[in-house]
Amino acid sequence: MSETDTFLAKLTGGSFREWSREVVTTDPLAFSDRHAYAVRLAALQADDPLAEAVKVGFAGIGGHEVAVICSDYGFVAGTLGIAAAERVARAFVVATAARRPVVGICRSGGTRMQEGTPAFVKMLSIGAAISEHREAGLAFLSYLMHPAMGGALAAWGTQGQLVWASPGTSISVTGPRVVEAVTGETVPLHEIASEAALERGLIDDIVHPDVLAPRIAEWLDIVVAGGGPPAGSSRPPAGSPRVVASQEQLDPWRSVLRSRAQDRPSIESVIEAADSPLIEIRGDRAGEDDRGLLAGFARFRGVPAVALGFRRPEGRGAEVSPAGYRKAQRAVSIADELDLPLVSFIDTRGAGVGAEVEAAGLAHAVGTLIRELLGVRIPTVSVLVGEGSGAGAIALVAADAMIALEHAWLAPIAPEAASAILFRDTEAAAQMARGQAADVEALRSEGIVDTVVAEGPTVAQTSATLADAVARALRTASSMPPDERLLTRRAAIRSLARQHLTIREAPPLPDR
């Protein structure tokens, strides 16, 4: 049994059923380097005339029937020749017709030089097939193994909604040997290793091959429609409402101070309270991964969703760079593509500040995220957990429903900053907090917040109550037809603050 066959047997528990074996390589260009390509092919196909650099087929992983694409590095370094590219493209076409997720294992030296430009342009057929598969709302996970390079990496190795890699995998379009030969520069291998790619947000996780199957199954349990609550979940879906609006007369300034306490719920504590795994979405795919913003796949009392929100380093909601908002855009796009609800958690001191973040496109990143949230047809729920300051917060406000903790707040700028602008010091911060309609009761009266959740004696209890509230809001939002849901969301946003408008009769235009 070959190395590839052994790997596939372990990954799929022996269930892999190969097809498209009739699609095989010839020698289209009568190519020769040190040896005739035809002679090399004959040697590689001596034991199996249908051998190629890619194996495709159906298999079961964790109870899910999937299409599998797997490079065979033993066949011309797993390169994409015409037949190999056709097999990959056919796999996506068949998976789309059968409405199956795809798991792609990419281990390749790139495009097969011996088949030249015809093989090079054949890459485009893979892109077309992946587009159709993803447009159909189907899941695709890419897994990169050492080495993952060239056209294969670009054409399909990087194109999953999630991209994972094995430890120590070299990931690069141009291999180090080619770079050194052409430019004279040596590429340090650690710079193109999967560990560096993860740090830069170019992949979503490093997963050892020994645990790949259960990790894939965990993801498919969330993203495949009808997966149901995970087996063994210790907490049933929420029944009777546990959300209680506080009857206490809250002081807005006291709420501002409480929102900055160390012991506050967070996106992570709510997901943990929901007894859910978190499968992260990392990076903006432009070379940055702002860890201040967390995004990933999770379940809220059995309801699958994509979650995104601000972490709380040092007990305060993170300031996020443009890369963080671009990662959020990516998460929104993935949720929309897979028809999964989206849950956004707001707790931030504000957007990042300074010339560097402005030069990196902060305004565009925030504005684009707002526009995308108001354009998706999936159910959306926003949760105001703590501080909601400035552009950082407003980026995640637009949703079908907003839930808020009783000591959360939302304002165009922090009270101290507002005081500094208007009074040249921070002494009037409490006055600013009380005068800007930023507290949750004011937000509810303005129609911004739909549900206020009382804060319990512990973070765990409050997080559990929030998990219940989120699940209930998701179920309500999901009950509406998508087009109606989108129109209702936009109409609600358009109506905000309308009661404060004064419409005066305009004077007649002068005659020309």
C-alpha cells in the first residue's frame, strides 16, 4: 500500500471509494528533459496504468459523507498535469451535484512543467468548479501537507472556507530552490513554514495528521445542515426564557465603570457556557491576523453559527486594527456562503488609533463590514457585552436582533474622550455618560436594543444566560424568509433615531 493509500485509509477509516481513475495523463507535448517524459510516465504507471498525481472519491468522515481530493506526491511530486487538474475539477463538480462537502489534501510541487502551458491553463477549470461548489453553499476544507507549492497551492490548496496545515509544512507559490537559483537569495524555511503562515493569518490552524479526522468531523458537525446538537452535550437547548431585564435604576456612569471590570462575560465565555467547540477562522489572508478579534464556528444551544467578537486583553475590550475588521468581513462572507447564522459580540475600547492604522485603511474596513452586515440574508444577532465605543463598536451593531447586558453601553466616543474634547479635561466624563443616551435602557427606548439581560453573580451564570438568549434570538430570526429578513433589518436600521428628526418645509426654489 502506498503512502497516500495508507493516509487515506486512516483518514476515512477505510471507507474511501475512488473514482475518475479513467482520467489519465498522456505526453501531450512529447516533452523531454534529461529523460523523455513518456519513459518517466511508463515507469510510474507500470504497476497501475491508471495512476495519477491526484486521487478523488467519496468517503465517510465522522458520520459525514464527503468528497475527498488527495494529492499523491509519489507521482511526479503531486504536480497538476492536465489529467490531475481534470480529476480535481470533476471532484468539485460531482460534489456539487451530490451536495457533498469536499475535503482536499494538497501536497504538491505545483504545476507539471512537462505538460507546459496546457497544464498551466487547466488550473482555471479547478477555479470554475470550486466557484460553483461554494456558490451552492457547500463546505470545503483544505489541508496542506509538506510541501504545498505552486499552482496546486494557489488553485485549490488555499481555497477552502478553512485552510489547515500539518506541522512544519512548507507553503509557498515559488519553491526555495527556484528563488535561490533565480534571485540568488536564500529563503529561510521557517519563513514559509505552516507555523509562520498561521501567525500571519494565511491559514486557520495547524492540525497533526493523527487528529485530522476527528477535527474535520467536529467542523462538519457545525457547518453541514441538519447536523443537530453534538453528541453527549450536557446542556439541552434553552426552554423557558431565562432572560430577565433588571428592574434596578441604573446609573449610566456606573455601568461604564462596570463594563471595564475584569470579571465580565466575553465571546469566549459565552461559547464555553454553550458547551460548544470553537473552530477558529484566522487572518485576513493579506498577511495579518489581529488576535484582538476572534472569529470561528460554534454552536449556541445546538444552533450552529459563525461567531465573531472582541477579546478582552487585560480586562478591557480590544482595540482592533483594519486587519481585524477584514478578518470579520471574511467571517461574514463564510457564514453567508454556508448559510449559517452570524453572532457578533461587541466589547471594545474603540478602533485602533494612529497614523499606521489609518494608512492601513481603517475607515474602509469598518465601512465595508457595516455594508456587508446589511447585505447578507442569513440571520444575524448582535450582543453588546461591555464597552461599545466609537467606530470599533458600530462596525458590528447592524443585526436582526440586538441583545445587551445591563451594564453595557454604546456611544460615538468614550465618556472621558468626549469630556476632553468639550471641556479640555476628563472631569466631566460622568456627565457625558449620562447625557449621550448610551446606556442600555436608553438604547432600548431608542429601538437599538431588543433584549436586556440581567447580570448574575458570576461570569459563568451570566454567560449561560447570554447563550440561551442568543439561541432564542437565532431561532426567531431564522424563522423569517431570507428576503423578508433582509428587508426588515434594513427598514429597522433606516428607522433608527427618526423620531428625533425635525422636517421643515423647504422654501420654494427661485425662478430662473
